[in-house]
Amino acid sequence: MNDTLVTLVGNAATGVEFRETATGGMARFRFAVTPRRWDREKQLWTDGHTSFYTVWAWRTLALNLSGSVSVGEPLVVHGRLKVREEEREGQHRTFVDIEAVAVGHDLTRGTAAFRRVMRGEPALTARVGRAERPGAPARPEGGTGPNGPDGPDVLRDPGDSGKPDGSGTRRSTGRQKAGQELVSAP
């Protein structure tokens, strides 16, 4: 296999378009990469020419992308480089695509909270505040896995009754719960 694997650091230029196909989910979005260079004469950083790529993802990665990435977010994309040429209206055009193997938020420019997705619960990939996709099962009340109704970020004291009225005692592990946003310091 002689694929050209690349790793790009940049920003999501468009929202993620997600579609169900016969073989599973498919997602795509445009990705902008702008190099920064030190200008010795001006003694400051300057932006270079921005390159745009179309990032394609399939199956689980596609579904997770649709629930995790928004326009403008800094990302690291790793995948196979694909260059294709097309003729449209008498003009030859070249398109550069990345068939993603892995995508993640660039943690040099912010923080992220990871949520593991359990198979059979696609509602967990929906972003907070985003409308549910048609046909997706509703998120069950209470616990969604082996960690109970409070998720993996809360430890219960042995005397905790676990009552919904909050009469039990809970102790935070210090990790951020899914859905909360962290604010980074300047």
C-alpha cells in the first residue's frame, strides 16, 4: 500500500456535513491551513497563503465528527492525501482531499473534554444545544453506562443513597463533566 499519509494543523472552515449511506455514515468538511512565518525585517509573525482541503470521514469517525466539530475550531487531521483533477466549464481544476484516519482538537490552542461513545447510542454524539438528528433514539434518562447516572466523573461516598433529590453525598474527581465548557486563560 503506497498511500501518502499527511498530518495537517488548521481550522474547520465549514460545518461538518453528515449523511447516512448504505455502508455507514459519511461526513465531510472544508479545512483551512495557514502557515505562520517570522518576518525578520518587520520583527513579527505573518500569515502565509491559506490552503483549503476537503476532509472526508466514514463510519464511526464521521458520526463522531458531526457531533464534535464546529466552524472555526482548531483541529489536527491525519489521513490519506488524495489529489484529483476535474474539468468544469472548460477549466481544469485541481482538488486536494484528505481521507481522514484520525481527527482531534488542537490542544495547543485550547482545551477539550473527551466523551467515550458507547455503541448503539448515537445520541451521545449530538452536540449540546444542537437538534437531534431524525431517527436517532432519544437519550435515556439516568445512567448511560457502567458508571451510573452521574457518569465517570463523580465518585459516590459509601453512604450515598443516590437519591435524585440530592440527599446523597457526592465527591467530584476534579475532571470536567461532558457538556460543560472550559474557559482557557489568555
